[in-house]
Amino acid sequence: MSTFIQQLPALLGVVIGALGSYLVVMRGEQVRFRQERATRWEERRLTVYADWARALKQSITLTYRVASHLGNDPHPHPLSPEEAAPLMAEATVARDPSGEALLLLGSPEVVEKARAWVVTVMRMEEFLRAGTRDPRAWQELLERQRAGREAYYVAVREDLALPPGHSARWQLQAPPPNHGDGGPPHRGDGAQR
């Protein structure tokens, strides 16, 4: 019996060591699982955020084209309200699924900025449905839309812990004053739309 008692501390050491190793491995696995899950959700949220912006941008581009037809915007490819109506309806329907995904996976801050941005886009659409011809009022709507987009992207970057990004407000070099067609010069700011 004395041999067993003499070996008992070593045996307890082995048992405690094995238990400790098991706990360390399990803790490491839990941490790794949580990190992988967080990464998967971040990737999904990034996809949802980008899909929402892309869907909304389709509507915005159509509004620029209709505004150009009405004389409110210098977009180089005008589109009549009649031609745009089915495209606008399609763009609106297309953004609904991405909006639902945004509500499901987006942070409250991002969802709020997305709401503010889309409300401005809806006002732009209303402005055009009314057939309004007021370039100054249109320019104010454009500025609100740009600010809404910028605020959305800032919130997305903060939510995903991304570094600050570009505001997308840059001026392209204006074309030379002589256009040959006698028409007004194109503003050359399509990149900041």
C-alpha cells in the first residue's frame, strides 16, 4: 500500500495535467469557434450592406437620367419619365429583398443611415414623378443624397471596424469650353453621384 501512496502524487499530477490540457484545448476551440462565427457574420453583413447600396444606386442612376430629360441634371444619357417608369419600378422591387436582409443583419446605426438615405432617394423619385423642372432644387436633393450615402458608408465602416474610406466626392477635370455642338458643357462630376 505504501507504494501506491508514494505514486499517488504523480498519478494525481497526471490526472490534473490531463484535465488542464483538456480544458485549455476546449477553451481554445471555443475561442476559435467564436472568432470564425464572428468572421462569417461580418462577411455576411458586408455582403448585405454592399447589396443594399448597389440596389439603391440603380434607382439613383435612373433618377439622374430622368432629371436630365427634365433639364435638371447634366447626365449625358437622358431618359424620359415614360421610358423610365418600368425601370424605376423594377429597381424599387429589386431593392426590397436587400432591404429586408439589411433589417435582419444590419446594426441599428447602419439601418438608420440606410433609412435616411433611401428616404432622400424616394424624395428624388417624387420630385421627378411630379415633372418638376427646378435644377436648383434638384441640386439640393443631390447634395442630401450624397450626404446620406456618405453617412451610410461611414456607419458600415464603423460597424465592420474598417478603416475610413473615400467620400467619393471628387471633381473630374471639366472639358474644354469649346464643345463644337454649341451646347452647355457637361459638369464632369459623374464620379460623385
